[in-house]
Amino acid sequence: MTTAPKARGTLATVVGFLVAGVVAGIVWAVLAEPMKYTVVRVGDRSGLSADEVAASAAFGVLVTYAWVSGLVSAVWAAFATWRWGRQGGNGVVVRTAVGASLAAFVAWGTGVLLGPPTPEVGSLPAGAEVSARLGIDAYGVLFAWPVAALLALLLVSWLMLPREPAPTLQTTDAA
């Protein structure tokens, strides 16, 4: 295969992952339910507080990021492998892993930008609820992108493998 089709496949795969990262970030910002803080005022001091139930929403934000990322990454990687990765080789694996890793950060940044702003007390009354900013504090969840992408690549590659015909068994008559 010449260099031009490989370069086009690499460019298409990586750019596709970046676009998929933006889409996943938007979906994450829409679907994730961020933690809710309660405004607390004591005398002339004010602050934000969250109970245990509200704090558990932080885990839900991570789970939402993981499943949205895994799904989007696997779908794009499967398509890109089917479309531009038929020749196989190390380059297909590398461009899929790099593109998916970049998309993980793009999705994270897009979700944070489009999600709720940093909570501020300001002039809010005591007892008012303020949404926390979307974020990822367990960075291992970023591996959802490359892991899902490489599993999809592996599955599509396995399905596209050329099959050898099954050997025919020859029977010999012993009589």
C-alpha cells in the first residue's frame, strides 16, 4: 500500500476520534448529573456543603463519562478499522490508540466547558442548591477511550480475517 492512502487513513481516523471526543463531551455534559451543593450561611460566613447522597453523584459523573466514552470510542474505532484499517499492521493499532487517547482529553475538556460553571455562593440564600462543575478526579476513567477503541479494533480485525478453508477429512477403507 502506498503512503498516501495510509496517511489519509491515519488523518481520517485521528480527526474522526477528535470529532467523536467533542460529541461525547457534549453528550456527557447533557447526561451527567453533577453533585449538588447546598448554600450554608452562619453569621457573616457562607459556604457550600454536600451530604453523602449528593456527594455520591460525583461517582455518577465518572460512570456517565465512562459509558459514553466507551460507546462512542468503540463505534468510531470499529468504523475506522473497517474503512481504513483493512491492511492491518502496527500503524492501525498506533493511530487508533493515539486518536482515542487524544479524544479522551477532548471529551473531558468539552464536557467541563459545556457543563455547569464553578459553583459560587454569591448572594444566594441559605439552603439554595448549586450544581458542581463537571470533572474527572479519577484519571483512570480516561482509559475508557483507548481500551474500548482497541477492543473494537480487535473484534473488527478478527471478523475481517481471511479464513482458510476447513481441511477435509479423508477416510480410508480398511477392508
